[in-house]
Amino acid sequence: MKQISDYFGAYVFNDEVMQQRLPKDVYRKLKATMDQGSALDLCIANVVANAMKDWAVELGATHYTHWFQPMTGITAEKHESFINPKDRSHVILEFSGKELIKGEPDASSFPNGGLRATFEARGYTMWDPTSYAFIKDHTLCIPTAFCSYDGSALDKKTPLLRSMEVINTQAMRIIHLFPDEGITHVSTTVGTEQEYFLVDKKLYEQRPDLILTGRTLFGAMPTRGQEMEDHYFGMISPRVSAFMKDVDEELWKLGIFAKTEHKEVAPAQFELAPVFTTSNIAADQNQLTMEILQKVADRHGFACLLHEKPFEGINGSGKHNNWSLTTDNGINLLEPGKTPEKNARFLLFLSAIIKGVDEYQGLLRVSVASAGNDHRLGANEAPPAVISMFLGEDLEAILTAIEQGSTYENTHEQSMTIGGGVLPDVLKDTTDRNRTSPFAFTGNKFEFRMLGSSLSVSCPNYILNTVVAEELSLFADELEGSKELEKDLYALIQKTIREHKRIIFNGNGYTNEWLEEAKRRGLLNLPTTADAIPYYITANNIALFTKHGIFNEAELMARDAILYETYYKKLNIEAQTMVRMVAQDILPIVYSYEEQLLQLQAMKQTMLAKSEVHPLIKKLDQLSTKLYQANDSLQQHLHQCDSDDMKVMAMYFKDTILPIMDTLRSYVDQLEEIVPKNAWPYPDYFDLLYHL
């Protein structure tokens, strides 16, 4: 039986492989670039490229690709074979340092937000040596950044790398205020919990809405949804278990620390979670995880749904982003320790995060904005659209004591006796978990819970990194050169708590009372993507990104335009799909069933001499008429929306098209409940959710 340790990372050009295949001096220089961000010596590129090629070919690779993350939210790759002609009859396998460092895919058809004209097709991919190369589908994949001809960032990785450099610089300024612990570098680490649905592939292929939009645009609830809450952490069926085992093996081969898997709350919903790693590697690995979930699902006769809300009436899927700050010698800067009230460095970093989340609520909301995620946020399955922070009773009590200048009553190390004789006493955690909080402290990290399941984690993390870096830089400006550091540091923490405590909320985020309270506190409530996007390019946010070199103003404006465009285009695809499904499949079935009932009634009327219309026929006639009218209205309004202004289009779809889509769905779902199941043109929710 093969052991995990025998194949873990087998398809990754990792430290172990590099040590075996690279000369010592080349390995040391490459590691310095990977670990400390030092400049890459181009003279070593040929050596590294040749070693990569030899290793990849031995494992069956025939091609290489620069693997990058354009602003589509998914990955892209252009494959090139290793072969070069030796003569008219023979080839040799080559891979040069130049090919490793730089590629030139056509950039003309990727989202650019106006950063380049249509005729400006040239784009460049550049090797990211901080993320390991790997083999996928017999191809050597080289993680890269992607930019335009003039150097503008056209991807999600470049700003993430920039933000990691910035937060390291500013965090080290804070580190240097305290006694030397040998820290030379600070990294942000991320762990991404990934939720998803599985449905039978044969049923999936009968649903045009699932294929084209990722979610069911119509569907009446089955008689049982998630009311019993017995799917959560339940026993995993043999078929799904085999799928999960296959997923784990594929992920482990790629060096991805897949660790936790279980059933989620909704029927047919599951979750996979990895161990933490550096932010840019975590982003790469999460993209791979989503791809592998879908590929392996296909092999097992499933379709893996990553949409945030594939089914109405039950929980949708999110992606919890567990974020922390870690030093190069293994210190977690968000670890409170046994006496957090005395841990000045922890409290200073915590205060910076509190201030950043409060001051940049709108920006953090934009970082998770999408048409799909709008269906989740604010429902009893995901945090509300109002940004707040959960710290727990213990930390909040410490901060309150600091704010008031009072003495904190230590409540640490309390034991908890459960009873039962054989059960041991255990230490009680100093705080509970709050599953309704958008941004929750969970012991030594913050869990940003608002991300949608299909989202690239790069954007939320480069925004979070930049926001915290900004606050750390302001703190450092104030404290560097202080002659009474302890006194000034305490005063700064106290001032920060007083000015930004409104963002801290430990209660139930699902209640209407909290929404009213949030309004009184002056917190933003941005329920939809169209409401949130304007906060991307406010004056203070433009200043933030340009100050730290994350974006120039043109790069930022481009992302704003792409958000608007993506939002309305996704809704347009959904609306067009609805129109066609109703016109081509649903109305003909309803009319046919109505005709059958009329014929049956005519026969009975002849025999019984009755003339009244059966109530079912009346109901069918009323609903089908309303459905036809709503479908016609949707089609007419789709033809009317035509503007070159992306914001105008986004607002039109939010305010005009979405309400008609909701009305249309309500009629279809009512009809599904009265038309015979064997006549309905699509698999229903019962089939999709309970046939695994």
C-alpha cells in the first residue's frame, strides 16, 4: 500500500527537488529570492530551467506553460512543447532561462478595463520564483505574473505580491520597536476553507441553467431541505468518499496540504480545508483546488458546483479566508499568548487591524463582491453585508480596560468539567466562535468569512494586506524615535480603541436589531455588488493603493470597470438563459399539460353534463399567462438596456432586470409543483440534491 509520504509533493519542483538537482550556489540564490524577496540573479535562470525540464520530462511532461491568473478570476495557460528541431528528422528537448523567466501570451481577449486598446495584443508573463513550479496534465506549470505591453498589471497575482512586500516592510518597522528576536521578514499566511456542491453529472447535463450560469435559475424546494440539520458532519457515502479520496491524492501530489473534509449544512454540500501557507502560494493552491475538485468530480460521475448559490432555499457556499502574520523564525504575530493584556506587540498589531477594518469597510466589502455572492450575504448562512469584527469577550474586555484606563480581571486558564466520570477536565477557551461575524478573531488569526466559493482569494488578501500595512505605517511614523515608547504605545492603543470600537461586535449578526445598531454606529450596509463597487475608487482608497505602490490610478480604475462589467454580464447571461428556458421548454410543457386536462374535462362534461372549469385548469391558465407576460417583459427590458457606461448597465440590471427575474422564477416554481414530475423538462431539486 502506498504511503502518503511517498508521493506527497511528487509533482512539485520543491526544496527537496531543487537541492538534489541544482548546484549549491544556485540553490542558495534561488532560496534567497523565494524566502526574502531578494532580486533574482538572471545568470542562474538557465541552470534552473534545465533542471526543471529534466525533472519534468522524467515525470512524463512534454510541454511547459506559464500559469497565470488574469482578471477573469480563473487561471490561464498557453502550452509550449519542449521540442526544438535538431535537423530535418530529429528533435532535442530544450528549455532556456529566457523561456522560464518570460512568456508572451496574447493579451487581447482578457479583461483589461481600458488598460489597453483592442489592437494592442501583446502581454507578458513573468516567472514568480516564490511559488513552486508543478506538473499538471503532463505539463510543467510555471506560476507567473501577467502584465500588459507597458507593464500595467493585468492579473490578480501581481498586486498580491506587491502587497506582501509592503506589509513586510511596514510590519518590520513595528518589529524593530521591540527587543530583537532575530526576525528579518514578516509574511501573511492564509488558509482557505472551500465549500462546494456535488450533483450527479447526468442530471447536471439536463439543466441548461447549471451548465451556463453555475446555478439553478428555477427550482421548487423539495419537501425536505436542511431543516433537520442532519447533513452537517454526517456520514459520507461510499461514492462521495471515493471522490474525496481521489481529490486528496491529486492535491497531495501537488504539495497542497488538504487536511479537513466533511459534509456541510445543505444537502449535497461539502467542505475541504487545507493547512495554512504563505498568501501567494495559498492563492495558487486554492485555484488548483477548485480545478481539481471539478476534474475529479467529472471522473466520478459528478459535477462540482462552485457557485455561491446553486440552489434557492438552502445554504450557499463560501470560502473562509483565515489570515495571519508570521515571522521568518516561526512567530505568529497574532498569537495573544497566555497574558494578552501584557503582550504589547500583539495589542499593537491587533489595534492596527481594528483601525484598518473600520476605516476601509467599503473596500473590504468590495473585495468579496460578485453577483453570485449577493445571494448569500445577509441570509442565515453567511455573514451580513455589514462589515464588523468579532474579538470575543476576553479580548474585548482587555481592550475596554485599556480604553478606560482600568485594571483587567484575568480570566485565563479556566477548566471545564463535563462530567460522566471517564471524561477528563479540559481547559475552557477564553472565547466562543461567532459564525455570523464577517471578520472574526479565532485564536491566532482572523477568519474573513464573506468570500464567495468561486472567488479568487488574491483580491481580498491584497486588499487586507494593504489596509493593515497602511495602519502599521502610520503607527510606526508615530512611535519611531519615541523617548517614552511604552507610554506612547499605550496611549496609541487607547486612542485607537476609542476611535474605532464601533467596528467591534460580538453578537448575532443575523438579527434586524444588529442592522439597526450598525446604522446607528455609522457602519456601511452594502447589500449588492452594484452598491459596493463605488467604494473601490473613492479618493482615500486611490490614495491608499498609489501610496504603497499596489496600483497606479489607471490599474485601479481598470479593476473598477471590470467589476461593473463582470457583474452585469453575468446577470445578462442568467436573464437570457431564463428567457430561453421558459420559451423553449417550460411554456410548451405547461400548455401541453393544460391541453390534456382540457381534453379530459371535455370528456367528463359530456358524461356528467357539467360546464364549470376545473380549479387546476384555472390555476394553470392564470400562471401560464403570467409566466408568458413576465418572460416577454424580461426579454423586452433586456433589449432596452444598451449603454457604454458599465456603471449604468450594472445599476439597470440591479434595479430593473433582477426584480423581473425574481418574478419570473416565482411563476415557474409554482408551476413545477403542479405539473406532473415526468412531464417537467428538467431534473428537480429532489433529484439534484438527493441522488448522490
